[in-house]
Amino acid sequence: MSLKLKELNVGTSLPELKRRVTQEHINLYADASGDHNPIHIDPEFAKNTPLGGTVAHGMLILAYISEFMTENFRQDWLTSGNLSARFKGAAYPEDTVTVSGKIASIETQGDYAIINCEVICQNQKNEPVIICSTKVRVKTDEDSS
Amino acid sequence: MNQQKIDFSEISTGYEFEPSEIRLNSEAVTAYLNAVEGDKSIYEQDKVIPPMAISALAMAALAGRLTMPPGAIHVSQDLQFLSRVSIDETLTSHARVNRKMERGKFNMLTIGVRVVNKKQTTVLTGETSFILPFS
């Protein structure tokens, strides 16, 4: 789905995105990104580290945030998206993470609206995995498409 | 990637890494979207590359240029998507050490990344920060 600009106000919550983190997806991400750090893909190695097991790449979880923004803002996000993320915790295989967010502010700049959102990705225990501020530019005279 | 790596201890603020070439074909984009469970229709419709796929490869290129001590933690990531990139476009990633500082028992390292297309138009910029233990 995508949101229409007229539906957006400060405080508006954006539709959530949920993902179950699996070792299979972590392995697929390792192959797709070329990041084969054993902390992500080698359970034997990872169990002897302070993390106690393999964890998802931070950039994989950040990709969920980008997918969340893409679902909500479509092409506007792909061509003008801006994010500032802080990694707060690890996501483990079999965790379910939820990305949620709301509109923090809307600024008008000429024919465009700059929509600032506060976005958080949490695990099933409501522990933060990533906290993120995002910004997207949307034309004011037409709906986000 | 066949390239020279530099150790973290040898770099300082202002150091510029050798540029890296990035190219994503449709198979690579599909592999990426399968990994992140992304909505393929958005990208297939216009044959564009998910910008996070570009940033993932820029990070991988950086990892291929830099050796960091065990225990390095990726603490933050800033990204700006500036332009659409089509499948099979050839991109070049430039990376520079924006800050390297000592903080107690740790080092903090911030690296700026800029990805350009063949026309030298910047399509993506970012800044990535790590905390690294003294080794």
C-alpha cells in the first residue's frame, strides 16, 4: 500500500511491517551482500562469542526499515529517502521484529513536503533493535504514488 | 573482490580508500529481495535497484578494503538516496575516513561513503560508524 499526502498529519502512525528473522534469510543476505562474517552465519563460532549465537546483519534489519518506508511512500522513498539509524541491539534467528513509526513533522518546501518520521524496529520482547529518523520528500500537488 | 586491504591501525582521519566498482544485475537484485523479503513488484515495474542493495554492496566493498579488529560493532548508519539506479548500471563507491577517535578503551571510526554513476552523478551517500576495541 502507499499513503496519500492528505492522509498524513503529525502523529499519524504508519502501517507496521513484521518480519521473522531466520537463519535462512541471514544466509541469503550474507550471499547477496557479500558479508560472510562468521558471527552471522557460523553457529559454532558464534556460540563462543558474547552474543551467544548468530545474529542478523544490522544492514539486514535496516533493510526492513527501508522496506517499511517503501511500502508507505513507494517511489518517493526510493528517490529521496534519508535515514539516520542507531543500532541498539542484536536480532537473533527466530526473533520476530516489528517496524513501526509515526510522522514527527511535515515541512513545506515549495512544491514539496518533507515528511520526517520516527521509526523503531523492536523484537518480540519490545526491545529496540534499531531506532531511526527518516525523511522523505513528497510532491504536494499530487498523492504519494 | 580482489583488492588490497589496509589495517584499521594504519588509517587516520581523511584517509581515502581505493574506489570500488558496484554492479547489480537482475539476479543479484532478486537474491537481495529474497533475503530481505522485499516487495519485488515495486522494483520490477521500473527495473530499478533497491537503494539498500546498493548500500549493502558499498559496505561489502568497504569491508573488502579494511581490516578491523575482532569485536568491532556497527553502531550507526546514515543514508541518503538521491537518484534511481537501473539494473545493470555500473556504479563506483568512494569511501573516506571522516573521523577516527579514541574514547576510553575504544576507538570510534566514522566512514563516509559516496556512490556515483557513470556520469559522476551521486546516487547515494552515507556515513557509517563503528566502535572498535583496542587490539
